[in-house]
Amino acid sequence: MALLFLSLWFGSHAYLVWRIAALPWVAGRVPRWALVVAAVFLALSYLIARIVERFRPGAFAAGLEWIGATWMGLFLLALTCLLAVDLATGFGRFAPESAPALRAGALGVALLLAVRATLQARRPPRVVEHEVRLAGLPAAADGTVIVFLSDLHVGNLLGARWLAARVEQVAALAPDLIAVGGDVLEGHGPRHEELIPVLSRLAAPLGVWAVTGNHEVYRGLDESVARLEAAGMELLRDRWVEVRPGLVLAGVDDLTVRRGTHPDGEAVARSLAGRPPGGVVLLSHSPLHLERAAREGAGLVLSGHTHAGQIWPFGALVRLSYPTLAGRYEIAGATVLVSRGTGTWGPRMRLWHRSEILRVTLRSAPDPVG
């Protein structure tokens, strides 16, 4: 799999160099070797940043990460736009005279889209309001407000200042309970000693609860859990808790990294087993095994992970693995809310939608008429 990815990554860079080198305003002015060197550096810059970070963390590593991450986004947009032009013109066979101008235009469009995506990502996450009728929720718990954050990816690109602004944004929403859907810390970047005190400012009467995401696993699950617990979060690892009479909150460790070991949703069933009666909310970083969650009694599932693709047209690829890409779904009687994510991973870009924070008001279901 890694070999296939590297082949596609470097092969697509070779295609980009080939097309740029053939543009009239590049050919004869920029040596092809210079384009190749630039492409190799940009293709490797994110990986180089990770290596440098391990041995010498600081501004230089952070700068390399910004270059590599930004290039990822620009490269994806440029590749998409160039391929669209080449497919439309039969790789220049149908319009040989106008093809170079069209390719130059494609690169211009990609640059404009990258600027638009960068500006969009720098806007504060929008607050998306939902009301959910939760079967089994007693009238005394009607109106309970859950604020859901997911995919913060705090690190070099989104640091303590950005995180502090999100903490203030959440406090202004007056939550009864804060739920955190995983992928909180990137595992590199600023020392976590700078970030943990900021995270610890999250507070709500019914507590701050979290589940692990795939990035917590990549860093080292035990260490990640310790960091989140140091920030005052209670981790729901394949278990449930009754946060108030008649309201059960359950959570599972990330399902994506456990697809091979839990292919049938066993972890979801285990997290909900033996719970008391009442309304049930399930936190799951990845929106998987949703029908199983509904059959096991979850009335509301809160997920993230997908970022809604983050940069067009990547969402179309993400949807192949995660059909519930973003938004609200009704599945087997359960409401599923999939967040676009509060932060960004890799390029600090979002096209076409902003990051988001979910504010969910729970409503008790009406008594059945019988």
C-alpha cells in the first residue's frame, strides 16, 4: 500500500512537471532540472518536516511543515484542474493550439481556489445548531445541550492561540456537556505542555468527555490518553456512563484503525452493553457501524474524522469509505451527526465549507399514543 501511494504521489508530480515545463512562458526560461528539484523538494517537504521535528523541534521544522502542508493542498487543486483540461481536450489532441493556454488557465484557477480555501480555513468555525429527539430521554433532561468538537489537530499549524479562541467560543455556547470526538493533538509541534493548560479550560456542568481518534493511535494510544486526561477529559473507551438520570453517554476507541480486528461493530455493541434505561448518545470518531449502533440502542451518534474531504474534490474519494460524509442522517431510527471538523489536517485549507462546532439540544420524545 505504501509503495502504491509513493508511486502515485511521485508519478503525479512528474505529470505536473511535464505540463508546467511545456507552457510557453516556462519553456526556455526555466531549466527543467530546476523544476524537477523543486518538485522533489515539495513532494518530500512534509516528510522532511517530520524528521527534522523529531531531532530538532522549533521554527525551522514548523516552517517546513507549513510549506509541505500548503503544497499538498495546492498540488491537489493543480492536479485536478490540469487533468480536467487534459481529459476535455484529449490531452491536447482536440485543441492543440489552445491547449497550452487552457493549461495555464487551469493553473491560475487552482491558485485562486487555494487562496479561497486558505481564507476559508482561517475563519472561526461556524456553530451548527441541531435539535434531536432522543428516545428514552426523560422530561427532566429535556433541553440538555451538548457541544461537540472533533478533529482539532492542534500542533504546529493550529497552536495554543487558535485553541484558546475555540475554548472561548465553546464557553459562549453554554453547554451542559462537552463531547470531544478525537484527533485532538497532532503528536508533533509545540510542546504539549503549552497546549494541555488551554485544553483544560474546557468545562461544563456534566463534564468534558472524549473518545480517541486515529491520530491518538498514531502517536501512541497510552500516551495520548494520558495527555487528554491531564487536560481534564474523561475518556470513553468502549464503555458508557450515565451523565445524568436517564441520559447515557457511550464512546468507542477509533473504529477506522480497528477495521481489521472489529469488522462487525463488536466494539460498538460492547460500549453499549449493560447500560441503564434512558436516552443514549454514542461518541465515535469514525462514522462506521452506524446501523449496528442503532440496533444496539444508540439514539444519537456523534462522529467526525471525514473533514468532509476538506479540499475539493477529495470529498468524493472520502465518500467511498465513509458514505455519511458530513451533516445529519437518519439511520435505522437513530440520528447521526457527522462533523466537518473543528480544525484542519495538513493544509490549512477548506473548500467550500468552513470548519464547524456542533451545538446539539436534546429533546425528550413524546409519549407514544396508545
